[in-house]
Amino acid sequence: MSCDRWQEKIDVYLDAELPEAEAHELEAHLHDCSACSSEALARSEMKRDIHLAGKAFAPSPEFRRRIQASLEPKRTHPAWLWAAAVGAMGVAVLLIVLGPLLLRREVPRERLLSELTDLHVTTLASANRVDVISSDKHTVKPWFQGKLPFTFNLPELEGSPFELVGGKLTYLDQSPGAELLFAVRKHVLSVFIFKDSPELDRALANAELMHKLSFNIESWTASGLRYFIITDAGQTDVDDLRARLVAAVQ
Amino acid sequence: MGRDRDKAQEFEQLAMPLFGPLYNLAQWLTQDRSDAEDLVQETYAKALKGFDSFQPGTNFRAWIYRILRNTFLTSRTGLKATASLDDEEADVAAPATTDTPESLLLARADHDAFQRALQQLPVTHREIILLCDVEEMSYREIAEALAIPIGTVMSRLARARKAMRQLLQQWATGAHS
């Protein structure tokens, strides 16, 4: 097969869409043909450059909040007007009955956030902030192997202001998790990853953006894992790092 | 009411993680911040409204990208951007002739050059490159998002990349146009 035919397939190969048999043949050809292999290298670099250059625009935090708010179930049902007419009495009774229940729902969340904030602050105050010190994700990720009952992907940081500092093992409610430390300019961000559980879910339902002692906290779930970012860095940085972590899962 | 609430919550859980990437694509398509916000807002409104028609277990990402894209295509900017591209699929079988060695030239292209090149590409080329290389969608997912057959995904992608390489090459050799 001439090189022209192969060169057409290089992109498909780099997109991981070439059937296995053909991919093997192409690999063998690349091994022997320097023209095609330098072409493949250039194209894979181009693919990577586009990947980085293409992530050019981030939504403003204000816009994110607007969209988030637009997804909340509407409360301006006409029935509400009717309910109001029926009397504040009914509402008051409901509040008396449900109030303690709602409060109790708030308590686990508060406790959880306090605990995570404490973990973050303890790390910052510690002389040995992390147990595996490396900015290389290929060093940090394997370190957790065998220490955690799950695995996770580290985000792509190339071209970003973030730097991976390292990681260590941590515990929340007796279950083990990973604490990853990232630096952005002078700020430090802790990323906690735990196995998601119904308890965590219940405590954190709808709590996407939180603040505790003026730390920014964000939490979400992906692939059965519960992620937290805690930091004194600004919302834009939190959003950016979150997006990178989310992208790493996919 | 409870069911609606669950539905809304489920939608939020699926849709909010895609908020950043959808916005990024929207701004690449519209080339304007406020148009991009309008586009994303309309996409979320339509998707939430039509969420009942989404089949659980199928690809949500492709589904919502498709909504974003259809919304864009029927918008003012979208109609303008795609008006001249009707005959685009005509030369599907055109072989990708090998250009002069590109390795050296491409190595010198910088971050800005890639962004400028993406901006200059016709919108159908820009979007398919972004879906493949930035969103890292599979060909199947792209086919779903763009509502075209996989064969067309491959040929269009090849054409788009070739156009992008040619742009970068022109610049690298100093032939600014």
C-alpha cells in the first residue's frame, strides 16, 4: 500500500477510530517509514494543540448562576396564590411541623462542610502537605493504587495556570478518599474525591456552590465518585479546575 | 409535582456538567459572548422542555449538543454562517492528496495561530474539529450530534483538517492572505 493511502488513515488512527487490524498494519508501516511517522507525529501534535487552543471560552460565573436558577422548578404556580388566600395559618402550621425536619436536613451538610474545611486547613498548616509530591499526574495517580477502593483520572493541566502539587490519603466519615493539592498563582486548592454514597447525596442535594468561612466550595458527582473543591481562590479558578476534572472523567 | 421535580433534578445532573463545554462551543460558533449566552440559554430552555422526549440510556451529550447546534443554525448568525455551504457534501469521495511535508511547518505554529485558524474555518469545519479534538467525541457521537451519517463525519473531518493545515501552512510560509 502506498504512503498516500496510509496518510489518509493517520487521522482516523489518532482519533482511535481505525479498526484494530488496520491499526496494527498502520503501526507496522509507521515503524518502517520515517516520512509517515513524522507526519503522524506532526498530526498528533496538531490534535493536541487544537485540543488546548479550542478550550478558549469560559462562561462567566454570573451566567452560570443564571442558568442554574432557570433550572430550579418554578414556584409561581397559580395554586400558590390560592394557597396564600387560604391563609397564613396553614403555612404556619406546616412550618411548625416541617421546620425541624428541614433543619435536620441542613445539619449533615453543615457538619460535612466543616469537616472538609478542617481537612483543607489542616493540610495547609501541615509541614508535609502531601504524601506523594509530584507535579506529574503519572506519578500521583499510581501512588493511590491499592490505597483506595476506586480509581480516578487526573485532569489535563497543560496550558492552564494550575499546577499539581501532590496528593495524600484522607478520610471522611470513616471512608477513605484522595486529597489532591493544586496551586494556582498564590492560592492552593484541595480536591477531595470519595466514593459517592446515598448519605453524601442526601446531605448535598442541590448544593452546588457553597461558602464556608469564606472558602469557596464546590461539589459534584461523576462516575460514582463525589468530588469537592475547597479553596480560597476565586470562583473562576474553581470553575476552571472543575471543568478540567469533569473533562478527565469522560 | 414530585415527578416534575425529580425530572428537573435529573436534567440538572446531566446538563450542568456540560455547561462549560457547551458554552465554549457556543462562543466558537457565534464568535460573540452575548450571542453565545443567548444560544446556551435557549439550548437549556429547549432541552429542559423537551427532556421527556430524551430516552434514558441514550447519549445525553450528543442529544443536547444537537439541540444547541439546531438552535444555532436557525439563529440569525447561524443562517448567515452556513448559507454558502449547501454544496459541501458533493465531493465526499475527493481523495485527500498528500501535501508537502507539514511536520516542520506545523511545529512552528503557536497557540494563537491555532485559534485564528479555527476562527477562519467555515462553521461546519470549525464545529466538527471542535467536537472531535476538543470534546473528544467518538465519530458515532459526532454523527448523532450533527445528524449526519458516520461516513460523512469522516469525510467532513478530513476536509476540515486539511483546510486547517493549509491555513497554518500558509501562515508559516509567510503567505498571509
